[in-house]
Amino acid sequence: MSTDTDRDEVLAALRAYLLSAGGPDSHLSPGWLARRLGIEERELLGALAYAVRDGMVELHWEVYCPGCGIGVEEFDSLASARGMAACPPCELHFELHLDRDVRVTFSASERLRRERGGGESSAAEPMRLTDESVPATRGLDLLLVPAFRELFSGEAPATDESLRIKRVAILFTDLKGSTAMYAERGDPLAYRLVRDHFAILAEAIDRNRGAFIKTIGDAVMASFASGADAVLAALEAQTELHARADAMRGELIIKAGVHAGPCLSVRLNERLDFFGGAVNTAARVQSLSQGNDVVITDAVLADLEAEAALSTTQFQIVESFDKELRGLPAPVHVHRLRQ
């Protein structure tokens, strides 16, 4: 998790670049800019969220046609986005997907351009991504950055709109035996322990490139671009709680489930939330967890297999089985992982 000092250093490097003469400063790809500054992209995105808040840069949500690949629309807030978009050149009408069709870019603010130039200045010509070795930053990527969710909690589709996401990994966790814990340890201590466990989970989620979406009682919902990241976050949190058992007067045991698939980005309780099949399945899969394990679907197992070489975390599949889950039309094949 980035510290305030780290963020200040990144913001200073960003400001120094944008105040320098000659470099592009309009519609910058975060991936390109991160490479230019020698900073990890997710860390830069977190700093850019603060830069937007402080008026240093402006955020653009750019829509690209999935057919011909050209830019067809731009909006400055998710509240302005609509679930359907159109590409006039190829006469294509398409459902807008935040991870397929939407890219985020940033421009120096007019205030910063004036500071650099010492007077009025016009915006530079937009810099469009031409280096294919630097992937575009998707709309979904920004939604998975904690600083963005913290500073722009109201940044969400309009109440009557929903934006599609082709694939996102959803993690649900819950505390095993929490009712008994309240009875045995008393409400004040139990509540503090629950809050401590939320903090441990939040750190593990952030460390593994996820976003803490919300709490539901003692449960947590989080989202990730990869199912492998979601699994690692759950396993790391379980390891941390085991290590802190003595300090917490007994081990808190987490039940966890992960599924990856399509869902909707929606506004719920005036905040950005996720809704749909992937979310419902992840919640049902979590109900199969026994504690100190992670139950996953085939989609998540595919992510783990694809990214096995990137992780040093050790785990094993202790069982695989089919299970009928409430509200789902067919049995789901799941796997139980333990460290």
C-alpha cells in the first residue's frame, strides 16, 4: 500500500513533467506516462486521482469503437456515460463495456498550463496512443484503484444507467463464527476485531491490485482484474490473521469465494457498485467455504494457471466438486484451495 510520502513523490514527479516545456501534456496514456516517469502504473493512477482532485490534471473517459477501433466519444464523468454507443463511420451501435471500449487519459489543467507558460495558453493537440507495447489504461483499471474510489466515491453511472464489464473477478469473504465471537468477547471488543480484520483485508486487496467495494455486515466484497489476484489477497489476509491470533486473543477465520465473469457497473446508494451474474455467483461460491480456504470456479482456476509463474504464494487444491447453488440454473464446478 502506498504511503503519503510515496504519493507526494509521485505527484512531485508528475508536476515537474507537466511544467517542463516541449513534452506532450494532453490526453496522456497513464501507461505511457508511468513508463516515462519510471513509476508503476497503478501507483501513478493513485497519484493522478489526487492530481484530478487538486486541479493539476483533467480526466478523460474515451470511447473506442470495438469494430473499427477509432475514438467515437469522450465524457468527463461516468454519470455522463450511456449504456449504448454508436460509431457513425462504420454504422455500428454497441453496448458500452468499461473494460473493452473505454480508455482513460489525463491532460494538464489549464491552470497548470498557465503556470508553465506564464500566461494564457491553449490545450496542446491530444496525444493518442501509438506505442502498442504500452497497453491502454481501461476504464475498469481506474475503478480498481483505491484512491479513485476514495476521492470520487460518487463517480458512478447515472441512476437509470448501467455500464457493462466483460470480465471482472469478484471476491467475497465472511468471518466464521462471528455471532459466537460477539457473545463470547462482548460487543466492544468484537467490533474492534471486526474492524481490524477489515483493515487487514483492505491492505491485502490493495497489495494485490484490487478494490475494496463494500462491507455487508462482517462480509467484504472486492473486485480485481484477475482471479489470481483475488485468491492471493484472500490467502494473504488469512495468513496475516493466523499470525496475529495471539494479539487478537484468538484467530479470526475468514471464509472466501472467488468467481470471474461479466457484470454491470451501477450506482447504488450513491456509490459505484457491481451487480449481476458474476457477483451473485461469487457470493454463492463463498457460502461453500469452510474457513481458512478459498473456493473458486473454473474461470478463476484458469487465471491461476495462467499466472502461476508470477506468484510465490503456495497453495493446493484439496478437492474439486460440482455443486448446485441457489438461484443458478446449473451446478457449478468449484475447487477448494488451502495453503
